[in-house]
Amino acid sequence: MNKKRHKGLSIKYVAMLYSVIAICVLTIVITFIGYFLFEKNVKASYEKYATTVLNNAYFITADFSFGDMIAAREVSDKYTEMRDILNKVKENSDIEYLYAVYFENTDDIHSLTYAVNTKTAEELANGGTYTALGTPCEDGSFEDETLLILQDAVASGKKESAVLDGYSDEYGHMLNGYRVIFDSSGNPAGLLCVEIDINNISTELGQYIRDVAIFVSLFTVLIIFIYITKIERSIINPITSITGAANDFIKSIGKQESMDESVGKLAQLNISSENEIGDLYKTISKMETDMVKQLRDIRQYAENTLKMQDGLMVLMADMVEIRDSNTGAHIQKTAAYVQIILNGLNRKGYYKEMLTPQYIEDVVKSAPLHDVGKINIPDAILNKPGKLTDEEYIIMKTHSALGKAIIDKAINAVEDGSYLKEAENMAAYHHERWDGKGYPEGLSGEDIPLSARVMAVADVFDALTSPRVYKPAFPLSKALIIIEEGKGSQFDPKCVEVFMEALPEVKEVLRKFNPDYKDESEPNE
């Protein structure tokens, strides 16, 4: 791929320059974060180390039943042996102090008393002495907050080791690890403690972080000021303008007039940069112009396709109606009744998950195809003026399966035949009954597709109120009684319910397609 040369400075080199600056700033920030994390990790390591030493010492005291000594406030002949072992633990570790204490009065945090303290060989050689069990702790050895935590640990019988930051005027910042010592009866007797000096870590890192924070803050402000000043005119403003125009275009997609207006606004920017921004502007301008044209063509194609699909369904339905002398405007009326029932179900919130706007549109458009299977029924049976024989009726009933097969072939023949799915359901199952006594499969209840249950009501009602070669049209009152009687047996009760509630709309359909139909409930003019 050939690289295009630009008269102006390439954004690549501008970005490289700014990246160097950003990296310098980032390096300082990372240094700060690194020290912060280092302090955190070091502290965590010390906490883990303190806990390990503490637990090892605790198991030693447990072996010597130290809790019983504390509870009895007296030492046994094993006390010295235990202390010598603890001395070795301290000597072989990096802790500052290892000791045990207890509250002489558990309600008084200042009654903390020594139970044992340890000394290394060096400390003893330099004049260090042991503190006997029962010696009160020095005032100021612990903060009151720390004492309260230790008091709560003893009072609650806390079994786990814990570590906390401690501070005293005499010793400064110390990392304190503690664990409750229990007597042989399981009662808390005292606390085993270790301490690690962290004064140097806290002081040095604290000072360093403060110095770096001040330096980085001042340097960052300076770099940001320079960076923004330099790129505002050459990069930010053009990109912001292009982005704004592109966003306006995206929001206008679907509205032809607004899209044309957005393309015009983009052209008015007239960005003439001789680098990648200029190329971006030209590319987006061309893309929007081409997209407007393509969307216009696609919309026209979709409209034509939709008209063709609708025309195909009406044509197929008309082919049946032309052959069937019994049906006068049957497909138009049943489609109208289907629309009324679907609107009623939707209005009352029935079958809410199914009744999407697209579903309702598909069902209404597909309704004229519900009897498409009759195209394969012989004329002698289809247009017989009298009652069908049992044999003839069996043949007539096959129109539902035949209709399903016809529409199934149509679905498979087109690239996207999903809009015909409900046509297939209505053609196949509009003679099924709610109680399961219908045909062709004997489905019952909600196992029958909703569109077919809706069509069942519409189809029967139109058959009752329309004249046939073998019968006159039933009066509206009688037709409604028959529909009501079929509620819960032949028909979905909800479909009948909303149909009955929409009688004014139903009557309008009757008047429109049956001008001679007389509603006996209305007074004579």
C-alpha cells in the first residue's frame, strides 16, 4: 500500500512528539504509583511476616499451657523453659518485640499487665532484664484506640491473628500483631503480641511521595497547558467539527430531509488541512453523500418489495375467492375482524409478549391467505349448493393442510419468508377448537397459534353473517349468540371477549361490505 505524502506535518509526527511528552509525565506518575504500591506491598509483607512469627510463638505457648498460667496469675516450673524458646523465636526473626499481656481488669483498658517478655542474648548481655508476670505495662505504651481493639479481642474471644498499625509517643509507628491466648477451659486469658518497627519506611516514603507529588503536579499543569495550546487549533477543533457533523448525520438517519441537511452542513465546514484530518474530512463527506443515496435506493426497494409481498398475498387470496362462489368479500371482512380482535387484545394487555406491532401487522396482512388451501378443492365440493356428504366434508377439511403446504413452499422459495409464518399458522389451524375437538391436528387451548385462534372467531362470524348458496345470512343477534356460546369451547375466551366489546367497529365492517345487511337491533328508518 503506497503511503500518501502530505504538504503539512503528518499527524503521525505530531502524535509522536506529544507521545514523548505524555510518556515523560506518565513515567513520573508511574514512579509515584510504584512507590505507593511498594509501600503497600512491603507493609503487606511485614504483616504476613508478623502473623507467621506470631502464630509460631502462639503454638509454643499453647504447648506449655500458658493460658492457665495467666488465668492463675502465677508461673509454673515450665515458664522459664517456654520463655527461653520464645527468646530463640525473637532472636531468629526481625521483630522488635515479642511479649504477652493481659488485662488485670477486663473493663479497664489501662490495666494492661505483662505476662512474659522476651530478650535476645545480645539484649541480655547489654543489661536487658525480664519483666515478671504481673508487672503493669508502662503508661503510653499503646494508644487508647489500640487498647480498645485489644480489649475487644479478649472480650469476644477472637481466635484469629490480627495486625494493626500502632503508635506511641515512646516508640513511634509500630506494626502490632496480636492473638488471644486461651486457658484450658477455652476462656480468653491474655494476648500474645509481636511488634515490628516501621518508622523508617513511613517517614522516608512519606517525604518522597510529598516531594514527587508537588513536582509532578506543577510539571503536569505546565505540560497540559502547552499540549492543549498546541493541538487546539491544528487537531481538536477540526476533529470536533467533523465529529459534530457526523453525529448530526447519524441522528438524522431515517429522515431523508434531515439527512440532506446534515450533508450540507458538513460541506460548509470546508476543512482544507493537508494531512490525515483533511483526508478524514473528505472521506466522511463522501461516505455521507453515498449513504444518503444508498438509503434512498434501499427505501424505495423496500417499499416496492413490501408492495409486491402484499400484492402477492392478495392475489393468492383472490384466486381462491374467484373460485369460491360462497365467499363475498370474505378475505376483506375477516382481515378487518382480525384487526379488531388484535387491537382489543393489545388494548387489554392480553398476550402482551406476543402482540408486538410487527406481529399485528404480519397477522393482518396474512389474514387473506387463511383459506388459500381451497384452491385445490374440487369446484363440485367447493361450490356445492347443499350440505356436503361425509366424504365431501372430509375432502373439504383437507384445505387447512393444503393451505399450510402451499404457504410452506412459498416461505422456502423466498429469501426472507418470515412474514408468511402467521399466514401458514392461520391457514393450517383456523379450524382448530379451544377444547381440542377441531382439525387437522386436534390442538387445544394456547397450543393453537394465537393468529389462528383470532382467525377462528373472525372466520366463523363472517360465515354466520354472510349469505351462502346453501343458507341466508344469520341476523346479527343470532350470530353473536353462537359466537358467545362457543366461548371457551370452540373459541379462545379472550378473543370472544374483546370481539364482543368492539361491536360498534364490527357493525361498521358489516355495513361497509354488506350494504344490504340489516341489524335487527337498530330501528327502521
